[in-house]
Amino acid sequence: MAITFNVQPGYQFSASERVTYSKLNLLGTPGITLEGIVDSSEITDGAVTTQKLASSIDINSKISDHNLALRKLAQGTHGQILYYDANGDLATLSPGTNGYFLSTSGVGADPVWKSTVTGSGVVSYSSLTTNGLADQYLTTNTSGDVEWIAKPQTNSADVFTTPDAETVRGVGSHVQSIGYTPEQIRVTLVCETTDSSTGYVAGDELEIGHNFWSQTGENRNAVIVVFDDASQSLRIQYEYGAVSTVSDLRIQHKTSGNTVNVNATILSHFAFKIRTWNTGAGSSASNNAGPLTSEPGYYFTETSGTLYDILSSTKQVSFSHGFGVVPRMVRVVVVCSTGDSLGFGYNSGDEIEGSDLRYFAGNERMWGPAFQTRCTSSGISLRFENSIAPTGAYGDYGDHLIMMNTAGQQHFFSTYSGSNTRYKLKVYAWK
């Protein structure tokens, strides 16, 4: 309600009372009594000034919690951060340099901007997240940048063992069904029964072409290894002369290094062990490591020219792999690009191990490897024996390329008309 005033005289005279100066003065100080209250409606808007407020006023007790808007605080600068200083007062931290990180200095210190993040260098695996895909590996690319890649497949080898080597020689060859196009192939001669003549014990393995070879007049590989693409099978076959004449085969003694002439008994103590790897053995087509194709493993385009073209001109060919490091393994093959039933007998897609290529130094009647392989961090180069001629025949005593046909017989590369245009080189490499 509104305020009311009750005014009472300062003095009241009684009847017949004598008037004095002091009583008259009391009449000038009447008594005033105020009743009622003043609410907000009785005060004009904007009528209370700052000076009317006490400096000791407890404003917190008069404002409800969470009721003070941020706009009521002093205006700041875009990018500033509020924090409490050493006095417990709110202070502002000016914006930092672009790219800097906000770092706490602990209790009793102001926060600061830092250019680098320091730590223990160890991040828990549970703190890492992938790019939203499963089966990912965190790695670095050839530029050193960290990236996520699909997890490479790491298939184990499928292992096959043939009947003993003497039995294989007796039937002329052994065909092993694989059931897929292998990414890697490795064939060795394995000792199954301890052989005192050569010093090998059960479980020992020998490299074909290095520790086991044929000496039918000249030194060369004892066997040929061919993968048949159509049947997805691998054929192991003795060099033609060694099929009928076991005494032409040689094995390097395990400890003495002497050459041991093979006989049927020695050969029966050994077998051929075949290892094949399906796609993804140590590599994956999803890796960003070079010019990959749909072929299994790291495969580089076949030579644009034929094997004949290379022998006729440069005698060498190079492949750029883009790994940035020297490949840990390289496999060179000769691939039949067009069926050659009238020549060496291979079909389109068949691959012949590069080690089955030999060269014949006619004047010296010597046989040796046809080419050498050199790997660097940027490429792979194949250099053929410079004296190899792409044409010619046995009788002219020139240096020629020798390749085994499907029967395991050696033939000059140019012997069959048209065969020299049907073969190319192909390289597999693993990082």
C-alpha cells in the first residue's frame, strides 16, 4: 500500500491555560508518523543512482545463482581466454600464435601458449582411433608421412614334397596341383634320409642350380620348374639328358665343397620340396608402395618389347619400383605371351623361372647364367651377357641364349621360327 502521514501538534493547550513563549515554540515541531511501504512501482525507472548504493553492498546475496549474463562482464578481445590470476581475480590470456597449443603450468601458475606439445612419447594403443575402417595399420609412406593403410595379408606357404628324386627322374617329371596362381614359388632339393656320400642329413635343403646341377657336357641347371597357368599346377622336370643318365648329375658336398657324382642311391635319399604362397605373402595390393596392378604381389608391367627385341638391342631392361628402399626379394620370370605349341611348347600365361635361361659361349663350349639382376632403392635392372646373339645356330660357335622346352631339352632360343617373338620378361618384387 502507499505511504500515509499522521501529523500531530507539537503541543496542545488546555482551557484557560496561560500562554508562554516556550509553549508557543513547541507548536513549531509537530509529530509526523509514516505508515505503509514503498514498492518498485512507487520508484521511477532510473531514479536510483550509483551514489545512492553503499560501497559495501552484498550484491551476490541479491542475485539468484546462474542469473548473471556473460554480456554483463567487461568486453574483451576475440580469442581471449579467462582464467584466475595469483590474486584469485579473473584475468585474460591474449590469443596465441596460429598453430600454438594451450598448456597448463600446474597449480599456482598461469596457463601459457606453446609451439610444441611435450610428453613421454608413449601413447596407449587404446587412445588411437583408425580412419573409420577395420583392419588398418599405422605406417609411414615413402615421404615419411604417417598414414593408415589396409592390413597386409600374411599367408603362410603351402608346402608340397614330391616322391624321392630318383622316382621323379624315372617317370621324367612331377606335376603338383596348386589350385591358385602363386605369388611366390620356391623349389629346393631336401634330404629325407641321411646321405653319407654328400654329408647331408635328414631335413637339410639344397638350392637347385647352385648345389645341384647337370653336367651333360656343360654345367647347367639339373631341373626346370614351370607353372602352368591353365591348370594352376607346377611341373618339376629334369634336364633332358639327366633323365636317362643319372651320372651326369652333380651335388656339392655339404662340408668339403667337393663335387659328388650322383647315382641312383644318392638320388633316392632326396626329394623336391615345393613352397608356394598365395596372394599377400609379405605384401598387399592395398599398400601405397609402387605401381601395383591386379597381379598378386608387387608386379611390374611386362617388358614392352619381347625377349628377342632386348637381346637384339640394349641387352638390358629396367623397372622402376617406387619403393624407396632396395627390395628384399626379387623374382624374374619369362612369360609366354602367345601360345608356342610349335616351338618350346609353352602356352599363353605360362611362366618359366629366369634361372632356366642359360647362355652358350660357343668358342669355349661353356654355359653360364644368361643375365644378372641388380636392385637399387629406385629400380631393378636386368643385364644380359653382352655377347649373347639373338640369332644363329649351334654350328656357328657363337654365343647364344639357351632355353629348355617343355620336354626338358635345351634349345637355342632362335631355333624355332616365331618363338622368339612370343616371350617377354616379367618381375615380381617384395618390399
